[in-house]
Amino acid sequence: MKKRLAHGLKLMLVLSLVMSLLSACGAPSVQDTYPLESVNGSGNSTSYVYRASDRTVPEVAQELSDQRQPDQISAENTERMFLVYQDEYYHLQQDPNKPEDTLVEVDSKEYVRQNYDSSFLQGYLTATLIGNLFDSFGGRGYGNYRGYTNKDTYKPSAGSYRAPTSNDKKLAPPITVDRKGTITRRGSDKDSSVGSGGGLFNRNKDQSKGTIDRNKSSGGLFDSPKKSYKKPKTRVGGGRIKRRR
């Protein structure tokens, strides 16, 4: 009984280790995350703003869509776009003070419901989505907010944006940057590193190739069987057959 229990515990530890390694491989690294710039809200009504340096709005929209397909995406626009997921609204905006950068505002569904102007969203989202979003408010939101770039003119109905604290950065939803790599088949002389920095998934450019020689008797798995048997000898005998009388 004790042996079975010990074996079961070992198996559980191995499985948990494998799962943790798999999840770590799929998780974004720190250097692949846009820096958090501003925070507003609390509880289930939150807004986090990230800065994507030297990225246009369509480029950031494409990067995010490649990582995770949105439920809805607005038409391509160089100044403003929306990506809608189940409980999050990604509001991409060109920074008016630094046009080469894109500000990525990640709003919770409740934040959008409480702060945004529904008439403003009509230019970017479908009427069905807007209707479902503001259904509890009679089809209209309480605020006239229109995004972080217009926060001074169209202020949120509650709270104000501030610099993020260390705790805010821990709670903030991660926004990852798409990294491209190449994968080659085994036996190729090309570099097959995945990611921009190399590391765990890098393969050596000089691929070692092995051979199998069936004539050598090295005792390996693929060695030809030795002819160690001899042909059995047979003996020819004589006999007589008598019939019954």
C-alpha cells in the first residue's frame, strides 16, 4: 500500500512539473511586454494603458490579433481601432504627442459600460454589441468618455488616470509583442532558432548526422542477426509394413 502511494505521489509530481514547463513555454517574457503607462479604476472596473513604441495602430492591431483572435475588430484606421474580447476591450490610439507610438488601452467590460459614450462607439462596434453592452443602462452609458488620448476633454465618470504602482503592474493584463522565428527540419544546415534572442529553442547550425552499418557486430539495436544456428541433421530409416490376415 505504501509503495503504491509513493508511486502515485511521484507520478503527480512529474505531471505537475511537465505542466509547469509547458505553461512557462507559452507565457510571455518580461522583455516582450509593452510598458504600463497609466492606470484608472478599481475592482471589476479597470483601465490599463500601455505604450507600443514605434508602432502604428494597424501594426499593433495585427500583432494582437495574431496572438489571440478577437471576437470583433473595427475597420483598419491609423488613428483609432477597437479589438473586443469576451470581457476586455482593447482601444488602440495614436499618441497625439508622439504620433509614431500607439497607446493600448485595455478596459474591462464594466469600465466601458460605466464610462464610454455609446454614440462614440457606434463608429467602431456593431449595434448588437453596443446594445448588449449598455442594455442595463437603457441602451446608453453614463459617461461621455472617448479614450485615453481624450481623457482631459472627455473625462471618465469616476476616478482619474495615474502612474502605475508596482502592485498595479502585477495585476495589469499582459500585452505581448509578436516575435517571429524560423523552424527548419532535422538535417538542415540552416539556423532554426525560435524567437529573437535565441536560448532554449536554438538549434546548432552544424547538424550532426548518424549512420547505421549493418555489417558491423557492435551489439546495437540495428545489427543484423548472427548466423549461429546449424542445419538440423536428418536420418533416413527403413521399415516394413505387414497387412493383417
